Amino acid sequence: MKDKKISILLSSLALGGTERAMLNLAEAIAKTGITVELLLTRKEGEFLEEAEKKFRVVDLHLNKTYELPFKLLHYIITNRPDAVISNNWKQSLCACLTRLMFPFFKLLVVEHGPPSSWVFSFIATLFYPAATRLIAVSTGVADAIEQCTFGLSGKVKVIYNAINPTGYRLIEKEKTFNTNRKKIITVGRLVAEKNHALLLDAFAIAFRRVDAELVLVGAGVLRGELESRAEKLGIKDRVRFVGFHSRPNELLTEADLFVLSSDYEGLGNVLVEALFCGLPIVSTDCPHGPREVLMNGKYGALVRPGDAAALADAIVNELSKEKKPEIQQMGAEIFLPDKIASQYLSCLGFT
């Protein structure tokens, strides 16, 4: 397979679960001897420096979305990749249009979340048949796509995101948190769909029953609002907003419990990262990923979304249990990049 080339199309390499998962996938594919290139509509992002050390990164210099089919066509004719892996439905639409004009490459369209509008349903039904396969990152996402489109059921394949365990099993390092309280941690952007307000409400109940503190890792537009909520709930001195952290695994390895309070997810990469750290987990049973990642509750407690009291009960219950990190780490093995890369290559007929 050394003569094969795969190009991965992304809007940028900004900090995000999709970007991280695609970089992990790129590294695993490259290990098989296949050449991997990254195509960016905007050459920017926190992961750019890392990516440029490992891959050729091509800037498509995109100003308007309608330009992408032609810029992608020029790249493909000039560079001759054997396959393109596209992310983001607007880019995937453009990639499908390109393949209709020049069908001499294979195309995998990857959907990382459930459809959000009728526009997707129309576009996917009309243009996604031009793709070789449609990859959904969870069964829930696959089901949602099949329910709102026509004629795609035979093209949809569930392949989880590639999560790299490197760095998630640190043994000795300087401690970031020095209190003796139980450490409850969450990692994610401070945005509405992550519903950190629910987590704060649940913690305000739970901390009266267990000596604990809550650590929120991530930046976002709701930080000020969430800080105000913590103060009103009387838990300001028990809650830490640490902002963006380039190596959240260093904080995860110090925690006693990971909690996800989202209203919805595509998969929930951070749950896998918590498993790699051997952490007990509590998560809302939101669509579409947590139940799959946690194997119907085998690797973590699942609670009804929006229920602060139930979330608090689960937090207290999990903190009272004996930790079993080895079992938790076993639950993450199906997300190893080498295994995920093999499934992608199989879809492309490159195995």
C-alpha cells in the first residue's frame, strides 16, 4: 500500500474533537505506509504546528464555500490522491460535487453528529450517493441519518473516532491539585449543548454528601455565566474553571471521577479519554454516543438528561465505589487508532 495516497479534508485544525480524531486517524494510516495529506479550507488552528511536523498540509485558500468543488478538483487532478476523507456536511457536499465531475477517486464522507436541519436531509439524499461510503461515528448518528434521508442505508457504516491513548497513563508527575478532596472533572467547551449548568446544579447537591471539588476544563462563551451560577449556588470555593488546557490528560489522571452532562453528543470522545485514564464515569444518557461508549452502563453510570438530582446521586454513588482502572481501560480498546484505521482502509478496499 506504499503507493497509495489519502487526503483528509477539514475546515481547519482548530481545537476540537473532530480535528483530534482525524489527526489520530492520519497517524495510524501513515503507519501502514500510505501517504497522508491534510487539506484545509483555512490553514489555521491549535493543532496546525503538530500536524505540519508529520504531514504535508495543503491550504486551499477558500474564501467562499461554492469555490471548494473547483479548488478540490484542481487539487485532485494535480496531486492524484486515491481517496479523500471529508468532514463537515458542507465540505462533504462539495466533495461529492467534485466526485461527480471527476469520479476517479474514492470518497468517504464522515458525519460526527446527528443531522441538525432539513437542509442536511435534502443535500444528503441528493448528493451523498456520490460518495463511496458514508461513515457515522456512532450507531445513534447512523440511525438519525437513515431516518431523515432516503436511499442511503446501504452506504452508511459505523466507525468510531480514533482516540490515542498516548499520555493517558501517566504514573508520576507534579500534582496540579493539592487538596485532599475528591476530584470531579469534566472536559469540554463551555457551550450550551454541554449543559455545564446541569453539572453545577448536581454538584451543589452532591457536595453536601461527599467532600469533593469540581474542575471544569475548557473555554467558551458561557464561562462568565457559569461562574455566576456557581456563586449563586454557594459552591464558588469548590469549583475551579481552569480554561483551555493543551494536555487535559494531565488533569484527568489526577481526578477521582469524570462527569459528562451534555444534552447531546456525536460520540463523546472525552468519555473514551477518561476510560483510557481508568476513571469511573457518570454521564447523561443523551443522544447519541454515551450509551455506546459506556456499553449500556458497563463502564459508567448513565442518568436521564436534565435531571440534576439523579446526576448528583450517581456522582455520590460512583465516588463511594472501589476504583477499577484496568477494567475501565479495557473499555477503551475498541477506539485505538490502529483498529479504527483498519476499518477505514477496509471501506476503501485498501486492505
